[in-house]
Amino acid sequence: MSSDAGKVQEALSRLFGLVGAEVEISLDIQVKVPQGIDHDIQRVVRENCNVLKFDDHDFEKE
């Protein structure tokens, strides 16, 4: 996983480096956990999403 993040960072740094480039990043993360996600983990994820200024971040029960 961390090596994939490094590859994304490398690609983005090249795109941001293009003169006159307007870069928009869209990220959609979906996680399915059969037993659900602990409330403490949900709180930490929400706090991090707020810091990163994500527009939408929520947990849903199926």
C-alpha cells in the first residue's frame, strides 16, 4: 500500500509541475467490513477527513 501511495505522489508531483496546469483530485474510498467499524476508528477517520478538508465523509450501515 505505501509503495502505491508513493507512485501516486510521484505522478501528482509531475502533473502539478506542468506550467499552467490546473489539477483537480477526486478520491472515492469504499470499505466493507462485515463486523462493522469500531466507533473510535470512525472518529479518527472523520477527524482526519476534516483536517484534509474532504467534502463528504461518512459511515453507512448496510
